[in-house]
Amino acid sequence: MAEILALLAEGGVAVEAGAGVEGEVLLRKGETGAGWRSRTAGAPRINRRMYLSRSAPPRPVLAAHYPGMDETRHLPRTLGLALRWIAVAGRDRHDLDDPGAKRLGCEISGSCAEERSVSAALEKVANEVGNGVSLGAVAIAWALQKSTYAFPIVGGRNAQQLEEVLEALNIVLIPEQIKSLEGAAPFVFGFPYLPLFGTDPALGDGRGNVFVSSVGTVKFVKAPARSSLVLERTSRLLAYAMYQCGFAGIGGLAVAYALSKAGQRVRVLEKNNLNVPSGGHRMTPNSSKILRQWIGEEELMKSAVRCVRCKTFDLRTGEAVGYIEWKPAVIAETGGDFLLMHRNDLVRILHRLATDAGAIVDFHAEVTSVQQGTEEDPKPAVTLATGEIIKADVLVGADGCKSLVRKVVLEEEDCAEPVRMTLYTGVIDAKDMVTDPDLAPYISSDEWAIGMSPGRCMMGHPVAARTQYAIHLFYWDKLDRLPQGGEESWEDLCSIDGISTSDAYGPAFQTMLKLTTNLIRTQWKNHENTVEWVDSTGRMVLLGDAAHPSFPGGTHSISLAIEDAVVLGSLFSHLSTIDQVPSFLGAYQELRQRRCEL
């Protein structure tokens, strides 16, 4: 290998370290190799049609084309090296002529229309990003977004150039900008598919050599089979994140965004719509830092409240009995914040992310049954209440504790046992609390309040940027005047009249309950750990509470579902063929199951 690389270097070909992931390659500003100035735009372009695996480790990268070097380009490929397509790598070229190109004493033509086109596309995107970002920074940001594991190696002649390219870490390109960069220059297969005498007509780019074709028959090298190439990955997989629990599922929308961002086409089936009764949630640092990466700190804090301590009370008297405070140093070490949010705010954030990334969300699409694929047709299917049958390459069951998908995966009924505990969930308008001297401290605080007494537990905290106060009331069934429901549900609305608000609560807590006119009533059931998350065909997978059911009103269920979505999206960003799906789903379960069952 060393001899080959030395030979290439002597011939004027630059060999540099980079990321050999689906043709995503080292991005470099400036000159490349033994006196040759790259005559290309400073935009990296993924060689989407190389025989490369997205999961391959970093490797040396050889420029895909240098004048007169086509004969040697196949050498590194035989060693499994990635090839950089020189047509859009190197320095930007807006100029029509390059004085430096004559330094070898020979004429080298100036920039061509293709090079200027790519440079113009880069400049347009850089202007849209703003903040004076360089073209090189935009190029690097593009490569980072196209792959989960891309490690561009950049260089600069001075500190200013290095600072410019480091700005790539702060740039997030939208799909339209990525599309404009990738469409700025046509892809050229190169040697041996583009020899001097023309192009194989099978490639379909219409660039044949008229002279050669008119004097005889030319036998072209067979074009690479498109089925073996990494082409438009968005056409490879159709994943359905379906769920039918009362709310627009957080896990379903999160995985819809993660998979869409990974290049997959996703359709979400939701029984209701976004505007349904719901309550508050607590977001652990693991999930809040994911949301912060997705939408930014400023946007996140428009609807969240930062929680700094948990304070406990005697529910009967209202007397404070203790507290747990999360010190700033501890929170900083986690990399996130402990946040208090309204469920509807979180759902709207995830819905916007998913749809902006290309996911389709169908509301009022109730799923009544789920069918496994067969040997003849491996695609799983769902049947809607309307009778419509929808098939998918992969079915992601994010349908909660009462999952229809889990029954198919386990091939048995879910035998959940009631624990004789009921959860009541509700919210109070802040305007009804701020005028009450006993309640005003609760809505203005940054605390998670927990009141406890025999047979009862009441929790509350501000949500929706302190415009509402969410409560959870856990009630032992012997104290509940309402009959215990037979099923878990987030759609059972009831009045506060069915709950005793007498001497079992202190004055402040009694007032809170009276202000909560409507409550969502949910029965608590214990579910056994799900042994298998993937069905026998390898085309159906469970996520969130469908995979690892938790108790209603818990703190960690939302965080675990979002983490599941991130892991699944990360794995599927490496997908190149449908045959990889079963192994990817198995890897997802292996990575997540142990953590979720701790």
C-alpha cells in the first residue's frame, strides 16, 4: 500500500486522510498535491454512487480525478480506499482565470462554468446562513449533516482560516440548502466509465464522442448496476411510526423526525389530533439536551420551565418536610437541564420537527389491527378504522402501553395486572393562582412540589412558561369514589366531584383541586418487561412504552422514548439496502433494552 501511495504522490495526486463514508470525504481549502492547484469549487459533494458502506471506518481519501491520472484511480479502490470527487472539492473558484495556475510554466485553463456554478451555490447558502461564514465552513457543515459519523480533517495557513472552518460546527443547513448544493454540478462516473472516447450510453448522461461513434463500434465498460449503489436513500425505506393512544405520541413523532433526518420516508398514523386534553411532564437532562440540539435553547425555553429542586410536603397540612436541590455543578455535568413542560407543547415541537424534515402525519387515522409480513410479501401492514390497509417496509410500534404492535411481536396477549392505583392528571390556569396568596408561590417557583399522605400522593409544577400549573394525583382505589376502570386510557375525562377534597388535603392543595375542573383518569397497571422488541420477520419494532412500559405519570418514560428514537435514527442513517433492516433493529434492541430495564 505504501508503494502505491508513493507512486500516486509522485504522479501529482494528493492522498489525504478523511472519512470514507458513502463518498463523504475530506474537505480541504487551498492547494492539493505536487504543484497542481485544484480547479474546483470549495464545496464537498458526496459521491452518492460509490461502492461504499456508510458504516465503514475512516480511511485515506484519493481525489477521484486528476489530469492524466485516470489509469491509477482504480488502485486505491482495490484496497478499499474512498475516492474524493475532485469536481467539487478544493478551493472556491469564482474567478475566470487563475494567475497561480501558470506557476509551473504551462498554461492551465481557468475555472469552468461547472466550478463557478458550485461556488455560486456555496456563496448563496453562506449568505443565507449569515454571520459572515466562509464557503469552506458551509461545505464542512454539509458533510457533517449528511452522515452520523463524518470526521472532516481541515487545514488552514493561519489561525483565521482555522476559525472560519470551525464555524461549520454551528451551522445547520435546511433540506432546501442541501439540495441546492448537491444539484450545483452533475456527477461524473469517471474512469473506466468515462474514457476519452465517450460515455457508455447506459449511463444516460448524453455525453458521447460523436467522432468515435461515427467511425466504428466502441465497446464500453459495463455501467455499474444501480441496485448495488448508494443512490437516493430516501427511496429505500418507508417506515411507519404508528400509535393509537389518546395523545399524539411523543415517541412516534420523535422517531419520525429522527428517521426523516436520517434520509428515510416516514408516515405517522395518529388516532386523534394535536389538540387533546393532556397534562404536564418532567424532562430529564438526557432528553432536554436532545431537544436543545434539535431546536436550540431559546426556542425550547419559550415553553419550558427550568426546575432546580424538588420540595416535599405533608399533603394533609401543607407543611414542608424536605427538599432535594440540583446544584448547578451537577446539572452542568449532565449536559442538560431538568425541565417542566406541558405535554401538548412537547408534541407540537416534535410535530413541527417531523413535518419540516419530510415526515407525513395523518390525524384521525385509528389503527384497528396489525398484520405481520409473509415470506412472499415481507411487508407488515396495518388496517385503519376506515378499512384502509397500509403496508410499509418497516413498522415502528410507538403505540404506548396498550400496544397493538406488541401483541403481534410477542405473539401473545399482554397480561397486565392492576396495582389498585389510579392517576388523575390536570392543569390549572396561572391567572387563577396568582391572585391567591397561598397558591401564588407555587406558580412562580422553579420547584417540583410533591405532597404525600396515606393512600395519596399529589405532585405539581409550573408548565407552559408558567402560564399553567400541572398536577398529578395518585389515588389508592379504596379511597376512590369512582369505579375503577378496566382498561388503561388517556381519554377518560372526569370531574373533580368524584374525588374527596376534604380534610385529606391542606388548604392550598384543596384549592388547587377545586380549580382543576376536568381531570384525565388513568388506571395504573403493571406490565412485564418485553423480552423481544423485534418481530420474527425483522420488519416490526417496538419503541417507547410499547417496548418498555412504565407507570403513568412517571418521570423517565418520555426521556426513554426520545432516546429510543435517537438511537434508531442514528442506526438507520447508515442504511443502504432493505436487507440490513433486521440486523439494524436487532442492534437497536441490544443498545437500548438493558438501559430501559434498569
